[in-house]
Amino acid sequence: MDTNEKTREGLVAAIAENDLAQAEFLLAAQAEENAEDWDASTVVCKPTRHGQVALLEAVRAGLKEFIELFLTYRVDVNCQDSKETCPPLLVAASMGETDMAAMLVQGGADVDFAGPDNATALILAADNDRRDTVRLLLQHGASVDRQDKYGGGALFLASQGGHTEIVEELIRAGASVDMVTSDGVSSLFAASSGGHHGVVCALLSAGADVHLMSPEGFSALWLASQNGHDRVVKRLLNAGADANNTDRAGWSCLLKACYKGHRAVVRALLKAKAAVNSQEDAMGWAPLHAAAQIGARDIVSDLLLAAADAEIRSKDGWTPLHCASTFGQTDVIKLLLEYGADTTAQDASLKTPEYLAQVCEQENAVALLTEGLNMVRVDHYEAALLRLFNEVSGDMAEDWIFLARELKFVKPKLMEKKIKDILQEFPRSKKEQAFQSLLQWKLYHGKDATAWALARCLHRCRHKYVSQKKVLSEAEELISRAEQLVVSGEMDIRQALSFSRKFESLVVEFKGNLEKRYKLYRDIHQFYVLLAKSIIFGCCVLDELPIWGYTVYAVVIGICEQYIVICINTDTMGAT
């Protein structure tokens, strides 16, 4: 064994024992034995017969004193061991040993030296959430957009790991936010898939392309939807992401979220007007099929309220009821039956939901389907009108959604029990108007839950402000007169506009305090919304809804919006 080999092994042993004095002795002896320009790399940076390199071993052990000693000699700080693993700087960067990394950089280490996988120190530091080390490397000119052999750069790996502060550092250093990996995946994809909301916000603020598509056809929104990251989904939608994006297999964001059971994501997508009856995958599945199969009753309810077709068929002729029946999803079966799903519907093989439930030995489902033949249901037309109000903005929308969810079909005894249960569970609910409407159901004993009856319930229970002021009394009289016209079906566009002008004059005339003025604005606004809905629902007793019903609705809603603008723009309202 030659002298250099003995010294190399001696240095490795000294590092293992943390014996700095021994290392100093060995190096001094070698320096004295050789010429003045001796290159210490022959012992510090060359591997022993066992493949160990003294400088690398010192870095791995975190022994700064040894590194400082070695750097007093002329050494190759970019050395590798016999297995060609990462050089010292990459090891220090991945460990987050910023002080050691600084020593190596000052000793001449190449900040862009690439390891075995073409990864640089910056890539490893970013991947391992080493913020201080990342900042050090950037200060010394590390290339911010270098990629490893898989195409992953520092920004991509930091985004994938959810390292928000590092992502922000890299963006400030000029990192390309839309650079993709060899698989066509961007940093925004990685952050969205992992649910890293802070990273997603940082990337979008830096101009990341929210519409970028992978070779497989999915977007950042699709990945976030699949994995149930509702906060990320909402942020992407706010940034303009397409709620109807589908992958190459035809799976939309909504279909994937339904299949995975991510209700919060489903609701966010529905709010963004995702196509609720889209059928673009190979099987022709709609979101309702997926939700029905996994038994996600709440999601099924949300879809139905958003006007999903309860009778929609896949390419093999399956309805959502076929899906729910096959897998014994009894809660979903009940809900679908309430929305008028056909228990006798046949698929392409002439199989009914009941037949599939029997074959799959779903006894409870069979019993429900048999009973469902005799259920009293809301008429399809009326159910569609109820779901229409899911799209109406304003405070009343929640009340209508609540009623539509709770009152699909009823009998008087069932309704009495429902009233008691609701009042017991929610004695102080904010949906007071809806609960009061339920109480008013007692006026309709023996009648089915028609949309017209529900409209009258809300109509009779509108919120009234009690006041001795003359103007407020006149407002109440106007409202009562208008109600009579609504109930009798005699309200038309001319009369609706006449009422609006009278209300406008009352607003001008009113001299009450600021608080009551605000109440008057809100009272009138609330009445217009209720009036519009009552007009439409009041027409449900006819064979079809006349066109003028929609026209009046549009007129009075427009007037409502005008009053809101008046309220916002007046100084008195600002003072309130």
C-alpha cells in the first residue's frame, strides 16, 4: 500500500472518530514529504480502495472543522467517490448545511455542477425544503432553470413538495413558471395535485398558465379536482380555469370529483357552471352515474339541485338508478325515486334497476325499488322549476334550495314529522323563512307538495317590518295588494311596473332614520325577489309556463338590482 493510500484511509478513519488532530498530522506529514505545490486532492479527494473520499465523508458527517482544514490545501471540491455519487456541495445542499455549502462555494465549488441524475445543488436544496441554502446558491449565481434527467427543475420540485417560501424565492430569481418536465407536467400541475394552496397562489400571481394541458389532456384544475383539494379548485376557477376540462379519456373535472366523492369540489365546480349532464367518457357516464354508484347521497342531491337529469342514460343504457341499485346504495335510491327516477327503465340488455339489485343480492335495494312504484312524486316539470332557483342569486336562493332538498314528495303525516324534526334540530337557524314556510304547510293538509303550494308558503311567510311610520304602512299596503294579484293570477307586466314606480316614490318620500331607511330598501328588494318567484310558481297550475312569466321575473329582478345600487351609492347607506 503506497503512502497516499495510507493517508486516505487514515483521514477517513480520523473523520469517523472525529479526531481533527490526527487529520492535521496526516496532512502535514504528506505536505512535508512532497513538494511545496503539492495537490492535497490526491489524499483528500481521491477514493480509498473501499471507495470512500475524505472530503465527502466530512460533509456527510457534518464536520465543518475537517472541511475547513481540507480547504486550506489545494483540493478538488467537485470530487466524487468511486460510485460517482453527488459531489460535496450537492450533499451539503440536500442536507441543508448552509454553512458548509458556503465554505465549499468559497473554496471553488461549481454551483451548477450536476450529479448522477443531472441534479444540481439548487435542485436538491429546493426539493428538500432548504430555504437558506437555496438563497445562498442563488446569490452565487446558480442557474434557476436547470433540470434533472427527468425534467424536474428547482421550481417544479419545490412546488411538488409544497415549499411555498422557496417557490417565492425562485420566482423572484426569475424561474420560468410554465417550464414542464419530460412528461409535460408543469409546476402548477404539481402544486395543484398536491393541494398546496400557497404554492398555487404564488405561481398564479407570477403568471402561470392556468389553461396549460398535459399530453394526457388534464389540467391543473383536473388534478386538484381528482384529489379533492377544494381550496385549490376555487383558486384555479377564480383564475379562469375551464370547469369543463376533460382528460384524454373524456373524464371531466366534475365526473372525476363525483367518482372520488369530493363534495366540496363538486359544489365549487357546479358554482362555476360545470356541465352537469356532460357524457364524454367511453362509457357515456354523467357525473350523476358516478355519484350514484359510490353512494354519495349529498353529491347526488347537489347534482339534482343543479338540474342534473335523473333519467340520463349511459351508452349501455344505464340510468343513475341502475348504478345505485347494483351497488345497493339505498340512500341514493331513495333520493332518485323522489326525483321521479323510473324503476322500470331498461338498459340495452333490457335489465331494470330492480333486476340488477336482485342479481347482486341487494335485498334492501330491491325492497325500496318495489315500494317506489307506489310513491307520490313531484311532477318532473315542477321539480325542474324548483332546481331553477339554484341559479338565482340573493338571500332567497338558500331558502328555495332548502325546500327543494327537503320536500321532494310528501304526505301530511310525513310533513308533520318533518316539521318537528327540523325545529328540534335547528331552533335558531338562519333559514328562518324556510322553516316558517314549513310550518305554513299545515294550511295545505291533504295536498301534494306541488311547486305552486311551496311558492305560496314562501309567499305568505315573507318577512315584514313592523313600523308606525306612514310610508312603511303604505309600503305594506302595496305589498298586500300585489300579493292578492299574484295569488289570483292577475299580475301582469304593466301592474308590476306600476308597483315599482309607487315603491320608488315611497323611497323618495321616506324621512325616517337611517336604520329604517335601510330596512325599507331591503324590504322592497326582498319583496321584488319573492314577487318574481311567486309569479313564476303561480303559473305552475297551467299546462305550461307562459312567456310573460319569465319576462316579469326579469323585469322585477332588474328593479331589485337597481335598488341595491341605490343603497350602495348613497352617502346615507354608507353611514349606516
